[in-house]
Amino acid sequence: MVKIKTVFWTVIALVVFSACKKYNDNIYLNNDGTQGFDGYTFSDSLKISSKTVREDSLKTDSLSQNLVGVLNDPIFGVYQASTFCEFKLPQIDKVISTETLDSVVLMLQYTSSSAYYGDLNSPLSFKVYELNQNMSSSVSHSNQTLTYNSTPIAAFTGQVKLSDSIYITELGKQVKAAPGISLKLSNAAAQKLFNATLNDLHSNDNFLQFFKGIAIVPDQTPAVGSGVIPAFNLRGGFTKIRIYYNDSLQSDFKVIDNAKRFSEYQTSNSNAVIAKQKSAAAATDFDTTYVQAMAGAKTWVQFPNLFSIISNPAKKVAIGKAELVVRPLAGTFSSPFSLPSRLLIVQPDASNGLNAPILDAFEPFYGGKYNSLNNTYTFNITRHIQSVLTDYQVNGKNSNKGLYIIVPSDLPIAPSRIVIDSRKRLQNEGIQLKLIYTEL
């Protein structure tokens, strides 16, 4: 126990001391000598390779919010989000077809004043359609879609005003509601909902056969360098379809908690360099790589000769600290295409290659938030690197499959992107792997 404590505090001392030193490589290894930390070894023998790869489709039926809109990015091309949702009955058997219809309105609540990406001065334009098919648990990912009637039941073109409350009619009175959009449905759609029969309204299953839901689909591509994609809170108290009748009465259909919803993401016209990297061989290395939300792209970082730090097979390598430092490429992030507030590091799943969390992701010091003071994202990947080395030395298994850098799909839900400065062997620039280790 005493020896372990001595090793631990000595490693911490090395971290503090090494912070005062200058390095001439993007990878530096602080390696104690055997029996007492009798020196440092600075090495450039470890290699980092990085390339842009295709991102997996994302599960979007359980996100906290849903996106609608289009961006035309000069680097990443056109990317857009459509959203599908179903409505349910707050109460059953409420038939109103014998009354006098006034109007039917679709209300969509924004998420917050910061839940968007792009240019708020760009108009948002979309159309709303009635679904032709029921939503199901098998339609849940960003590369899926649903069929809908080709005739829109509502349309919107205007500014996204995330902070401005709007006024709606509540039991005949004008009241202030959360920021959002209120759209009058077409006469045909209004009459259909108003004329729902007792059988249509007898249960939620019956209602979903009668009215399967809606598709909210962007319908205009903005000019290059513009566009906006806001997030909507479909489960918010303001989001609903409301029937107004008899001058002062109303009946609502809502996206309650168990109502199905998901978003479809599409990307096109990306920079030819991105497409080239995606098709390049796995071992190819690039000095500029790309990461995009909404299943656009991710960066694959590999450490092909990580095991070369094992100088003596009879001794086990113990990682004191492992950090991956990521920097955006200068000149590629400015309004309206700002940097993500955080990034994630994941690993290829051993069975299917899809994104899987690393051990460090469950630790409070995992990192990944953008530091504007030094223009970096820093990740603590100590447990991951240690597990890779342990797999190799103890279990004879090579789990050194590299890491993926991705933009989170949720929390925050923002379709942001980043161009990564992936150069190597530079002082305080490019991408860096920092290891502090010893042999036991």
C-alpha cells in the first residue's frame, strides 16, 4: 500500500512539474525509470492518425427536443431537419361536431432562447402535412421517414423569435403564452378534426387511426452562409392542436409523454474534401478533419503504435493520466456557424462498430466542454487507455480501435459543427495526446 501511494503522489508531482516544460511534439510521454522515477523520456514514437468518417444514423425518437429547419453551410453543405409527431386525446369521447366551428390552430413551442443553430435573421420556412401512415417503434432513427399527404395543412415563413411570448385565445380571452409559432390549419384539416365521431374519439388507438399525426418539413433552401434550425419542445404545455368553437370554447389534442415523435436528418452538397476523407483507407491521415451533428460526419482518431510504450513485457503499464486535446481550425468558426459548446469522445462498439461510450464518459472529470480561453476541448481518457493496455497485456486482446469525436445529438440539441485542426507534431496546436505513465 505504501508503494502504491508513493507511486500515485510521485505521478501527480510529475504532472505539475511537466506543466512547466515545453514540448516539441503533439505527443509526449513522461515515463519514470524502474525502481524510483529516475528520469523522463520524451518520445515521438507514438503516432496519431485522423480522418473524417461517415456518422451513424441517430436514434431521434427519445431526444429531449426536436429540430426543424435548414442550414446552407459553405463547408458542410446543406443539412436539414424534419420532425414527425402524433397527437393524443387529453380526454376521450368529447364530440363537438354538433357545435359551430370557428378555427383550428397548430401551436408549436420553442425550447429556449439558446436552442437553435444558424442565423436568426434568416427566415424559417416549413410546411405541415398530415401523415398517411401510423408512427411505430420501428421508425425511430434519423435516416428514416414516414409518408404523408402531398397537400399541406399549414405553412409558415418568418423570423424565429425565441424570446418573444405570443398571445393566444384561452376560453375566449387573450393570454400570453410561451414563445413559439401559431398556425391556422387549412379548412379541410379543420373540418376533419372538428367532425371526429364518437368512435374516432373513443380511445387514443381509434383517434390515431383517424388522425395519424403530422410531418413538419422545411420547404426552402437558404442562400449559402445562412439558414436556421431551431428546437421545438413538442411535449411543452403550449404545443397542441386546438379547435376553437362556439366563440369561446376550445378542445385540444396534445403530444403527451407517450406520444411518438422523431426527427429525420438529411445532409447534401458537402465539401468534396469531406467526401474524399470518408472514402479514404482506414489508415489514411489528414491534417484537417470534420465533425457535424445530425449524422453528418465524425472524426476517427487512431493510435496505431500505442503498445510501443510497453518496454518490458514482464511489467504492466499503469497510466497516471491520459488526455486528448482537440482544437478547432482557425478561420472556420464564425457567426452564424459557431462552435459546439461541447464534444463527445466515443469508441467503436466491438460487435457492430457503432458509437459506444468509453469508461471515462461516466466520470465527472471526463471533460469535452469548449474552453474559449485557450480554444480547446480537453478529454480525460485515462480509464480508456488503461483498459486498452490491460486488455493487451493481461488478456491478449487488441482493443485499440481508436476513438470517434462527435457532436452530441442531445443536451444541448443543436446541429452545430466543427472543423478540427488535426495537425501533428506542433507546439500548442493541432491535436494532442498526453500520456503520463509508469511500469509496475
